[in-house]
Amino acid sequence: MAADFTPNRKFNRFMIIIILCFVTMLVGASLFVGIYLSTSKCAESPELVINERSGMFRYKSRAAWGARPRTEPKTFFSAPAKYVIIIHTAGLDCVDMVDCCRSVVETQNIHMDKNGWPDIGYNFMIGSYGVVYEGVGWGVMGIHSRGWNNNTIGIALIGDFRMRLPDWKALQALQEILYYGVNNGYLMQNYTMYGHCQVVPFLSPGRTLFNELMSENWPHWKYRNVPPDAKLQGKRTDYCFDKKPQIIKSCISPGRI
């Protein structure tokens, strides 16, 4: 059968090509604008939050780092939170403040586009230069530790801490945001801190950071007895729960919390 080259068929093909080109340009422009806005936001200086009777920390709100809007309403829990879960991002790392901010943007994109979550999964993130980034924030359920998201603040430090510690600026910022949470009623005075691997079957927060959490610098860290069958799940390792470890001396100056 001979091909149909009538004017109408040619016109339809031409219009399809035009529409496809327009859609491609529109998607490309949207991506460019999104990247430009997040990059320009990341280049802006963080605000300084001063803790009453304490130190201070640098902070970027969702608006300040260019967060995408949630796709579902927030689920709140009654403050103050009882638990703090310390996490590392593992694959994502950063070398300066702008790069750390971009890692936060990338984390939200992965959580929403790849995982299908309504927002970034963490309550807060902390970069290597000691800037605290608002995730879902205080009093909002995150998606970081299945079965433990309610009444819990999940804080992710950007980087892989199996073999090394976070920068001291990041650890100091972690101290300050926790002190801020207690001082402002977002965290219980006697809250309990766990490493990520103590509540879910992951390697996070990494052996080196986990050892730091057991030090004198973090008095809210607690040992958690895990049932024997849980030890066989996922990528957990014995440093998380085999036996209560001896509290080790921290390599950074003692905190106040």
C-alpha cells in the first residue's frame, strides 16, 4: 500500500513535531530555572541563630535553600519530641557551603522523585561547614526511620562517616541545634539519642560517627537492646548493638547538652 502524503497527513506530522519541540523546550526551561534558583539561593549567606545562654549556629530555612513544596499535607506530632535519630547521607558529600546546600536540594529531589515521598525525609540536615538546613522542621513527622518517625527528630549529617568523623563545625552545629530544641520546647529535657542503625537495619550513621555519639560529648545517647532476629536484618553491624560499649572519650570539646 502506498504511503499517504496528503496535505492533512503532512500537516498533522508537522504539528506533532512542533508540539514535541515545544514540550522539550518547556521542560528544559523549567529544569534550567529550577537549577538557577536553587544555585542562587545556595549562594546566599545563612542566618545566624543565637541560643539563649549558649552559642550560636548558622541556619538556612526551606525558603533560604530553595525547597520544593510538599505534595501532601504535613503530619504533626505533639511537641516536645522524645527521640533524636542521628543519620549520615553516605553517598552525598560536600566541600563548601554552596556545595552542601546543593546536596540538600539533591536529597529532596531523590526523596521526592525516586522514593516517591511527599518531601525531604529528614527534619534537619547539617553540612560540613556547620550550617543547619531545615528539612520538614520541628514537630513534623519525617520519613527517615520506619516505625520511629513519630515523636522523633531525624538529623542527617551530609557525608559518609564509616571511616571518618564529620568536621568539628558540623558536630558543633549538631550540639547547638539540639540545645536550641530543648531550650525552646521542641525536645524533651531528657530526650534519648540513637544512631540510625540502632532503630533501622542500615549502616548509617557509620562506625566512626557512631563511636563519637557514644562519647562523653553526647550524654543523651543510649544503648538499645535489639532482639537477636533483628541483628540478621539489612546492613547492620555488631557495633550498633552486640553489647553495651564502654563510653569512650570524645575527640572534640565537651558539649552542654
